Amino acid sequence: MGKQSMLTSVLLAAVLIGAGANVLIFFRYLQVLNTAQRLQLQAQQLQAEAAVINRNLAVARSLAAESLELARKNPGLANVMRQFTPLLQRLQLNPLPR
Amino acid sequence: MDTPSTPPASPTTAAPAGDGRLRELERDLRSHRYLLHLVMGALTVLLVTSSIALFHQIRWLLAQANQLNVTAQELSKAVGDYQTNAAPQMQRMFDELRRYAVTDPDFSAIFSKYRVVGNGSQTNAPAAPTPGK
């Protein structure tokens, strides 16, 4: 009879410990889920910004390329474009020689 | 006090009946205890299993969150670099080219294809030009 009672106590303790651990892990899960969702939102916003930036860069690259093409025959425009050599390099375009 | 309607059983018949009832109760008790142990054991297994599953889910989510964090940091760095370095230069280039376009009709035709639709948004972007239609 004592042995049976001991087994009941051990099982009860196991159930209580398991339930406590489960609750703790569940709250941690909610916490991590919340963080992941926040990060995902942040990444989505940044991706949207990056898309706008890429579009702006593409347009700037296109305009700069056309301007450079014309600048080879037009010294006035060449002078304007020479000011932006670092930007043109950044846009992966060949700047005009000095 | 209730008085039994039936005459009391003689001691020789009452003792076996009481023993039988006691044995029956003991059997019930054993059966219920066995069921209780079974349920508690199953509950423990269930709790441990769900804890392990949740733990693995947390690890997976943390890995995802770390990856997202790295992506967000890289994007944030790129956006910051654009805002501080490229955007002002691009804005200046657009302004200079717009000024030049006024004096040069050939270039004006090219520049007019690039329609400036705004003066930067919340990203502090330069004038967001879009190719004209």
C-alpha cells in the first residue's frame, strides 16, 4: 500500500513539474514568436525601402549614362558630369577623363 | 433509528457477505488506482513530449529570428549608406542637370524623360525620378 502511495506521489510530482515546465516554455515561445514577428515586420519595411532605393539608383544610373554619352560631344555637360565622378563610380559607370 | 425490515442475518452468513463486499471495494480501489497511475503517466508523457516539441520550435524560431536580424542589419546599413552618401550626391546631380537642361535644348530633351515625382520620402531619398512615359 505504501509503495502504491509512493508511486502516486512520484507521478503527481512528475505531472506538476511537467506542467510547470510546459507553461514556462510556452511563455518563452510566445516571447520568441513576438520578437520574430517584430523582426519580420522591420525586414519587410527595410525591403520596401530598398526597393525604392534600387529604383532610384536605376533611374539615376540611366540618366547619368545618357548624360555621359552626350557629354562626350558637349564640353559644358562634361564639366557638370566631372563633378560627380564618385557618384558615377558608385553607379558603376565610367566617368569622363579629367 | 431505522429498523431493518428484514430480520438480521445470522453471524455465519453476515461474515462472508461483509468479506465479499470488502474484497469488492479493494478490487475497485486497486482498479481506480491503476487507472489514476495510467492517466498520470500518460499526462506526464504528453507534457514532456509537448515541452520537447515547443523547445525545438523555439530553437527553430530563434534561428529564423537571428537570420532575420542579420538581414535587417544589412538592409539597414545599406539604407543608411544610401541616405548619407548616395542620396545627397544624386540630389545634387539632378539639380545640376536640371539647371544645365535649361541652357541646352539637346540635353533638355533627354532630361525631360526623367520625371521627378517628389522631393524624397521618409527615406530621405533624393528626388525620386521615374522615366517619363
